Amino acid sequence: MFRPGAAGQAAERLAANYLESRGLRLRARNVRRPYGELDLVAVEGDTLVLVEVRKRSHPGFGGGAESIDRRKQDRLLRVAEAYLQESRWTGPVRFDVITLDGNDHIEWLQDAIQGRVS
């Protein structure tokens, strides 16, 4: 998905604020590796929550969650593996997706990306 820098950063900021308002503790933003990026990393209870943020300004482009194809999921899982090894996280992990529409309406899809991370 094309996401200009400022618009993407604004969407991630809104998503981070949204998660924090629901009790999650933000741990990291924009965890980058050559093969991908985790937009947000948060903690909810004993669970590490890896969050992909998607903004779609026009409904004709489809929903944000639908834009996360198998290739994108594979890249996210690869970055997650690296992050988990580096951080030495040993608890449960889940992948969430936060979508924003053109009006910045947020939808939080918990456990939206299935894959094995350890």
C-alpha cells in the first residue's frame, strides 16, 4: 500500500494512542529490518502485540486488512522472529492489524495475522 511518510506517521500515531487508551503499553515503533518493518510493538498483560497499521483514504482501494497479502505476512513474520530473538521475549505473541479509513475511523483486528513466531 502506498503510504506517504507524513500520512503513515500520523496513522501510526493515532493507532498508538488508540492502543494506549485501551491499556496497552507501547514498547517500540517502526522496528525496521532490511526485509520489513513492524509498525508498533506493544504489551497487553503478558502478551507481546505486534501491530501492522493500514490506512485507506478511499473505499475504492479496498480495506486495509485485505491489503496484507501472503508476501507481506511472510515479511512481518520474518521481522517478528528477528525482534523476538533480539529482545529475548519468551511470552505469548500475537499479530494485530489496525485499519484507519479516510475519516480516521479505527478498526482493531486482534490476532489478525496467523503465523508461527517463537
